[in-house]
Amino acid sequence: MMHHAIQHPVTTQNRIDDWFDPDGFVAEPNAWTPERATRIARLDGITELTAKHWEVINHVRRQFYSHGSLPVMRLVCRAAGLDRHKAHKLFSSCKGLWRVAGLPNPGEEAKAYMD
């Protein structure tokens, strides 16, 4: 007698690969949660999101949703009291910050400034 494993449908919420678009940005920004931010950070090599990480994440999210565009990183760093070298230690790149913050693909022009 053979036993067959029951196949359960895989939902988008359970498949981390489905969280991202082909460019590696969050495909469904409305599904972002702090828990997802922590999981995305781990994917990007950030083992723990500290209070300073959250300060930057929350600032970037507020700026994006207030203005609808990529915030100027120099101003983000200033608002968080960071120099750009410390900011790069928190997130490996602007793209990394953008991903953890759960923001949508910013488009071709903005992506050129992110690495």
C-alpha cells in the first residue's frame, strides 16, 4: 500500500520568493509588516534590526508615503543622526534599506542610484 503525501496549496504569504518582484523589490507593499521586515533583513544578512534600524526604516516609510518618491539618503541619515558610513553598516545599500522597509520598486532611474 502506497501512501501519498497530501499536497497543500502554497500561499503567497508562505513563500518568501513570492514576496519580491523580478528586481528584488517587495511586490506587495501593502502586505509589509514588521515581522516581514525582520525576515527580509535576515535574507539580506542583517541578523537583528536594532532601534536605529527601525528609526531609519520608519523615517524612510514616512517620507515615501508622504511624498511618493525615494527620499534623499543624505537627509535620511541626517534625520537619524547617522553619517553615511554608519548608515551603510546598518543596511548594505539603499536597495537593502528599501527592501527591508517594504517599499515598491522605485523604477529604473531611482534604481541606478541605489547600489
